[in-house]
Amino acid sequence: MADTLAAQIRSGDRRALAKAITLVESTRADHGEQAAALLEAVMPDTGQSIRLGISGAPGVGKSTFIESLGNYLTEQGHRVAVLAVDPTSAVTGGSILGDKTRMESLSVNPNAFVRPSPAGKTLGGVTRRTRESLLLCEAAGYDVIIIETVGVGQSETAVSDMTDMFLLLLSPGGGDDLQGIKRGIMELADLVLVNKADGDQASLANQTVSDYRAALQFMQSRTPSWTPQVEVCSALHNQGVDKAWAIVAAFCSALTDSGELQTMRAQQARAWMWSETAELLIGDLKQHEAIKAMVPELERAVLNAELPATVAAQRLIEYYKTQG
Ligand SMILES: Nc1nc2c(ncn2[C@@H]2O[C@H](COP(=O)(O)OP(=O)(O)O)[C@@H](O)[C@H]2O)c(=O)[nH]1
Ligand SMILES: [Mg+2]
């Protein structure tokens, strides 16, 4: 079963890819085993893409930009997959990213594959499935994988931890209010694009670029072989998108030449292993009948400040260890 599906994915069968992603997104235990076998089968065919994270506040133009970039790239002969990590799908089941702009032309582009964010109970769960989907897309021959997330919560860090390069979209203005931006997100960015540099916003956009360039000088860059760049673009009018891509390509070759790309991916994979281990352990622990029976009393004691949380956690673990 895993081998057949893996072969179909490798042959570029989009329906097989969609089916495989549905499998990794499933929470059923038997699906989990099939997904694991499938991922192991496709592993040799992964790793050859450029993994690009894109973030920005709602309305800044992420969907428009990804559509523009995606269509540009397919014209250049690339195959592009777009995945999303939407923190709201974990909290409310709703979606910030699944908004009015649905990348209509990219969705029907035969050399593109667009997949919305999986719903999940935790950001960690959503993130894990997106990582696995990324590997499946690579096995299917997509050589540019774009992972979109929205500028709220911890999802930027999660996306940055699974991609090679992180791109931040901003709107014109706000450049003189740099304290107002989340500095942490700026620090993740390898490329900042001030979008909507068109019409009467064009000069404001250029001013914003100057402000951010000045601000970035005082920030530490993520890697020794790359200095973060700031540029304007107009996703709506397809302006600056080719230049943005040239910067992505320059970033990738700089980090490939220095060996940092390989090191970074290896470290990402190791960190992923440990977060998976933690998730699996806690999932297993919570399923134990005897543990389940202990939880209400422990939680009650913690809620009423009768027992330190650390002690409650230690008791759970001690008991879990005796359960074999
Ligand atoms: N003028 C202008 N409007 C844009 C540009 N890019 C996006 N928009 C508009 O901004 C709005 C939000 O864009 P969207 O791509 O949905 O933003 P997202 O929420 O970040 O995905 C839409 O009405 C777009 O047409 C741009 O480059 N210039
Ligand atoms: Mg959008």
C-alpha cells in the first residue's frame, strides 16, 4: 500500500499526492501507521526543493504575492507547491489564511499544487502535518515549496524551523514606528518585501524600505553568509516579483556554498525528531486508562494551588513508568 502510493506520488500523480496528504493529516491510529510507512518510502526522494516561508499580517498581500510568484516560477519551468500553517485552524477551527483570495489562477495551474492549512487541535499538530506534507510534495517533484503563515502567534517560528528562507511581507508605512513591529519576526526575516508599492502608495513604500534597511543594520542576521535584504514589490501588478526570486536564488546559493543550508536542515530534522518524540510520548501517556483516572484529582489539586504543577507532573511520569 505505502509502496504503491509512493510510486504514484513519484510519478507526479496529483490525486495520489492529495490522498497522501489527507493520510498524514488524519488522526486515526491506523492512518498514522500507513502515513509513517509512506514517509519512509518517499524519504530518498525528498530534500531537493527550495523551502520558502512567507509571513505577513492579514491583508498585506500574501496570497496575491504567492500567486504572482507561483505563476512566474511555473513559467520558468519550476513546479510549485503551496502549503499553509494557520494558527487559527488550531484554535477556532476557522481560518485566517483561507480568506477571499484563494489563489484562483495558481490553483488551476497544472504545475502548481495549492493545499490549505490542515485543521488541528494544537499549533504543534498543524505544524507537524505541514512538515510531512512538505516531504510528500518534494517526493512528487515540486522544486519550490512555499509555506504561508500569518503574522500572529508562534507560527512564524514554527515555519522558520521547517524552511530554508523566511520572507516577510509588509505594507507601506509604519517605517517610522519600528518599535511597533514585532522585533522577533523581523529577526527571522532573510528578505523583507514592502508590498503594494504602486499608485499613490509607491513613494511611501520606498520610504518604508529605507527605514527598514536602516533598522535592519542594528539586527543580528541569522547566518554569517547572508545579510537580510529589503525591497519593494507590487504583487498585484507583478512588479518586483522577479527581483524577489533572484534574491531567493542568491540566498540559496550563498548558504549552499557555505555548507550552512545542509547544516541547518540537519539541525531542523534533529529538532523535529525530539518534538515528535515529545508529542508521541504525551499522546501515549494521555491514553493510559490508569493515568486518565489519576488526572482529575491531580488537576483539581493544581487548580486549587494545593499541589505544585511540577510535583503533579512528576507523579504522572512516575506512575507512567511503572505501567510499562
Ligand atoms: N494596490 C495593491 N493591492 C494589493 C497588492 N497586493 C495585494 N493587494 C490587495 O490587498 C488585499 C489583500 O490581499 P491578500 O493577498 O488577500 O492578502 P493576505 O491576507 O495577506 O493573503 C486584496 O484586496 C489585494 O487585491 C499590491 O501589490 N498592490
Ligand atoms: Mg491570504
